[in-house]
Amino acid sequence: MSHGKIRIRKNGSSGSHNGMKSIVSCLSSEDFPRIRIGIGKPHEHMDMIAHVIGGIDEEDKERLAKGVELGTEAVSELLKNSIDSAMNKFN
């Protein structure tokens, strides 16, 4: 997913995301909504871990900041109305 793009889902698997695996394990369920904010893909020949924990340039920081803002609005929409409403509005 590109920098700052958000995606809302009703549920899903943890995939290869260790943080999500931990949450699924603690809840003993994959049945909870998720709001993801994209961080882009690594450049060619770049390791995924280095991409995730590495630095980002100013342009990407701006996109991520907008994504966090949208994610905040999506959480509010989800809590005030419903996951379906948030998905319709932000996906």
C-alpha cells in the first residue's frame, strides 16, 4: 500500500505481521476491525525489515501524516457509526 493510504477491514488474518499476530494471540480471535496505514514498498534490492524500520524522506513523511489524520477520522467514524460506514467513507 502506498505511503499514507488507509484501508479498513472488518477482520482478517495477521499475515506476516508480528504485531498483529500478537494481538490475535491475546484476543484469541481474528474477528476485529483493522485500519491500516500504508508505508509503501521497499526499493528494489532493499530488505523489507530495513524499509519498515528505516528512515523516511520528507515527502513520504507528509503522506504518512495525512494517512494518520485520515486513520484518526476513520476510527472516529467507526466508533460513532459503524465499521460499514467507515469502510464506505474511507476505502
